Amino acid sequence: MMRFSAILIVAALLLVACAKSSDEEQIAQAISAMSEAVENKEFMALQAHLHESFRANERMDAREVNQLLAMYAMQHKSLGVTIVGSKTTLDPIYPDRATTVMSVVTTGSSGRLPSDGSVRTVEIEWIKDSGDWLVRTATWEH
């Protein structure tokens, strides 16, 4: 009986570990898709990753972020997003919440060489809604 209980505990731990990996993987894929959308100037594609209550820097909604990105796109022939460090933490109490903190290098260019490069720390709060991880809030330093 003791051996059976140990096997059940190990199996449960493996299932939990797989679930965490899967959630973190889904979040990483969403981050990658959003970065790609910005680089391709397909800002409306970002909407699929934003929760209906999305707020950026506590004051901008999705439409305002889209306008900000469109302004950058008009100023620069190309946009670049490079994530140089990222850590996602699943909330231990609320399984439908997670936080990602990352360092992002953003560049824009008017021609071949990148210009206006800057490094920002970005914090994203995620919420799992109908099986999808969506951005609830995003904050970054200026």
C-alpha cells in the first residue's frame, strides 16, 4: 500500500510539472508571436493576445498601444524586438495567473543600420481565459 501511494504521489508531481511546463511554453509562444507581430508591423495581430481588460502602464488601453506602435512604425522603416532575458512565474495560489519579467532591446531603423536602440524592462501579467494565456497588464520603464 505504501509503495502504491508513493507511485501516486510521483505521478501527481509529474503531471503538475508537465502542466507548468505547458503553461510556460504557451506564454513563451505568445511572447514570440507578439514580438513577431511588432517586427512585421502587424499591430492588430496583438489584439489576439490581449485580455479585454488590458492596460499598459496603468493608463493605455489596447487601442492606444496600437496607435503608439503605429507612430513608431511611421518613424522607422523597420522595427526590431530582441528579448535578452525572460522569466515567467506561475502564481502558486491562482493557477490562471502568471507574471513574466523580461529585458527587451527595441530598435528602429530608417535604412539598413538600427538606430534608436534602447533596453527596457517589461513586466507582463497574464491571465488564463478559456484555455489561452492573455496579457492583462504590461508595464515598462521609459
